[in-house]
Amino acid sequence: MPVLSVLGSFAYGLAAEGVWVAVGAAVGFLGPFLPFHVASAADVRVDAQKAAGLSFLPLITSPCCALISGSTALALQVYNQSEVLFRVYVCGGVNAAMFAALFAWSFQGIRSKTRSE
């Protein structure tokens, strides 16, 4: 019976890691990608050259954010933080902070300095 308990715990750990890596990858893609759509919906003037320069950014940030999110979840799993809600709060907070930083940085980067008349 203890073998099944260990296998169940291992399967849960793998599934949790996979979910948090996927969430981190989505954050890394959507964080710098959504400001382009928000700027067009909010009628903010966008500098086309800056936007073209930042268009490749999700390809770089997505794996990095997946690594950070997965590492956070792995650290909580290794240090046996058995409270699931605590792990959700910590990993969710890390992903929310990454999203906010990437969104703000990209939105500031694509915005034109001149005001639209």
C-alpha cells in the first residue's frame, strides 16, 4: 500500500509541475503580447518601429516565465509545503507579478511619445 501512496504523490507532483509550467508559459506569451491589442482597443498611438522590434519578445519571455513558474512550484513541492492553497497563492502571485511586469514594460515600450489628435 505505501507504494501506491508514493506513486500517487509522484503523479500529483508531476501534474502540478506541468500545470504551473503551462501557466508560466501562457504568462510569458500573453504578458508582452496583450499590450498590442489593448493599445489598439484603447486608441493609444503605437510606434510601429517599436512594436515591430518587440514582436519577437514572447518567444523569449515564454520559456523564461515557464522556467520561473515551474521552479517556484518545484521548490514548494521539494520543501514539502503540503498546504495546496498556500502553493496556489505563492505560484499565482509569482505569475501575476511576472504578467504585470511584462505587460507594463511592453505597453510602455510600444506607446508613441506623441499624442493622437
